[in-house]
Amino acid sequence: MISFTLSLIALIIGYFFYGKIVERIFGPDDRQTPAVKMSDGVDYIALPGWKIFMIQFLNIAGTGPVFGAIMGAKFGPSAYLWIVFGCIFAGAVHDYLSAMLSVRNNGAGLPELVGIYLGNRAKTLMLIFSVFLLMMVGAVFVFSPALILGKLCSNSYDWVYIWCIIIFAYYFLATMLPIDKIIGRIYPLFAFSMLFMAIALMVVLFIKSPSLPEIVPDAFINMNEAQGTIFPCLFITIACGAISGFHATQSPLMARCIKSEKQGRPLFYGAMITEGVVALIWATVSSYFFYGGAAEELGASLTLQAPEVVTVVSKEWLGLFGGALALLGVVAAPITSGDTALRSARLIIAEFIHLDQRAKHKRLYICIPLFIATFGLLWFNIADPNGFNIIWNYFGWANQTLAVFTLWTLTVYLFNNNKCYLITLIPAIFMTAVCVSFLLVSKNAFGLSSSVGYIAAFVVTVLSLLVFLVWRSKMLRKRRAA
């Protein structure tokens, strides 16, 4: 528990100190925000700060900080380091700056921001990439909560199909209606459920104070090689609790709702730190479950999958009411990420084709084909026995690749505005290495040998840095000439 306690303290300190540094580098001011100057009653609506925090937290959370942390903890204590350092120096920076950059560009979505700073070719690529990712999120985050809810209702698989239909219908309504009609009203309750779950489990952990693998020099070994190598697999498995490109598609939703730029650090940097705390708690719970004897105490199998671990732990540790509230948070989290994912997809497409979204029929023009395509992915998810795993693997890699594009975009923005760009350049280089390595060595992709894959990934990463440095030198010469 020493590593968990120190990691928890580090995340809190990171918010107050490094978060303040990042805020100072960006320089929020008193200019009018999109919510004020572009209010349309649908997507651009000024909301109270506490409500924005709750919505943002649920938007970015999904099942990532829970399921990802459970699977990531199997790699050993190195998971603690990735959650802490990844969250403070990469994920929270990524979320805060992508949101504030959207505020400065009239609430623009990620593809539009990429186009402004990396060019139109990158914009088109990012449009296709991000919309496909968001549809995968919608498909995956229909099936996973439907599976949990269906099993609670009956052992019959028919209930899973019924819940898929119910959740999919809800997605359509949440995507079509103004953001304050459904999302703004029910998200605070769901966010409370998830935060209650995390805090309650943290209290139980401190009461039990189990003996767990700690962060010591001889403990950095892969405790479950079946999941792959620590590098890069750990950094793909734990995404939402450390850094996630999906967040950059969600932050503009709330960037359209803040009243002041000075709200940015607590609402965006703070939401990501909160997610890191949730991931840290579940990583510790799963470490206790798999390596600290909790599985034996609960009479559970060590082969349980992440959703099953959540169900067993919540019921046994938190009692009937607490367990029900915890499961509500776990079920609500993917649903509330799925609906905002498809809402983001609608807005990104509308922005690209310049279609105003105030009229309902214009929202339908985008929603109908969008939901047909998402339903196709959902059907593949259900019909193919390995469909969920296939979509999830591609989602995980695509998620982190999206973070790479976002970090490079933020680096160009910071350089262009004479701000310290190292805060995004270093994470951009690291995540480029992670994503290229995973693509080359993963059995689900090219499956090259480790030696060849890592060398090739190193070369690609260095070339990416060189391209940036050459561009930087060119821009500096232009500045001097001017």
C-alpha cells in the first residue's frame, strides 16, 4: 500500500503544481468564450462549472480507468508509474490544452484543430480516423454495458440483445437533443456513482491494508507475459487512466460550454487527474485481487475477466446498496462515453461539411447514416465470437494514435505562439514510439520480431522528431527575416 499511497499523493501534487505551470504557459484570459458569443441552445450552452466537471469526467472515463487499470495491473508495479507520470505530464496536459485550443478556435473539434496547425491533408486523415474511432467507441460501449445488464437480468443472452436496443435508442436521443436536455441532467448522478465507487473502494483498501507488490528496483518484471511486453503493451492497455486520444474528441464538447477560460484547469486538467485517481484505485484493487489474496478471500477465480472482477469486488466489499451504486457507475460510464462519442462524431462531420446544427432535420442528415454505420460495427461485435476483442484491440491502438496527432498539433501551436512547447513535445515523442512499436510488434498487427520492430519504431520516432526540428528551423528563419 506504500506505492499506492505515494502515487495518490503524487497525483494530487501534480494537479496543484504542474497543472499550474501548464496553465501559466497557456495563459487563459478574460476573452469571451464560444458558449457566450456563439450560444445556439443546442451545443453552445453556458453550463455551471460543477456540471461541466461531472460531464467531462464521465465523457472521458468510460470503462477505461476501470477495465484498463485491471488489465494493466497484471504487468506489475510499473502500472503505478505509468498512471502517475502519464496522467500528470501527458494525459492532463493533453486534455487541458486540447480543450483550451478548442475554446480559442470557437469550439472547433479535433480534426479542425489538426487542419489549422498541421495542414488540410492531416485534417482529412484525422476526420476519417476520429469518426471511425468514435463509431467504434459507440459500438463497444453499447455491448459492454448491455452484457453486464443482461447477465444481471437473466442468464439468457436474449436480455443482452434487448439492452443493446435500449442503449442504442438512448444514444440516438442523446446525440440529437440539445446537450442540456439529457446529458446535462443525468450525468451528475452517474458521475457521483462512479466517484462513490472509487472513494468507497479506496476506504476499503486502507482498512484492509493488504501486502501488495511495491515499486522497488527488483519488482519491475512482467507479472503476466500472456498480455505482451511491458513496452509497449502496458501503455496501450492503460490508456484512459494515463493518456487517451479519445479525450481530445470529447473536450471540445465542454469547451463549448465554459463561461471563462480560467475554468479550464480545474475542469479539464482536474478531470483527468480525477480519472487517474480512479485508475490508480482499480489498479490497486486488481493487484490485491490477483496477487494479494483477495480472490481467495472472495472465493473467486483468478481467471476472471475485468467486468467480472468489478462485479465480484463491488458486491462483496460494498454490500447490497454500495455494490448496486458502484455497478451503476461502471455501467453508466461506458454508456455516457458512447453517447458523447457519437455526439462528437455528429459535430465533427457537421463542422467538416459546414452544416449548421440548430435545425433538427439537419442533425438527422448526419445522425441517420452515422448510426447505420455504428450499428454495422455493433452487429459485427455481437455476431462474431471474437468481434469484441477485435474491435477493442483496434480501438486501443487507434485511441493512443489519436493522442499522438493531438500532441504534435499542440506542440506546433505552442511553438507558433512562443510558448514552452517541451511540455507536449516530450510526450509526443514518447507516444509516437509506443504506437509505432505496438503496430509493428503486436500479433494483432504486423507481428514483427521484437528486435526488428523496436529498431524500426526507433527510426520512425527519430524521423518524426527530425521533421519537427527541420520545420522549426524553417519557421525561425522566417521570423528572423520578417
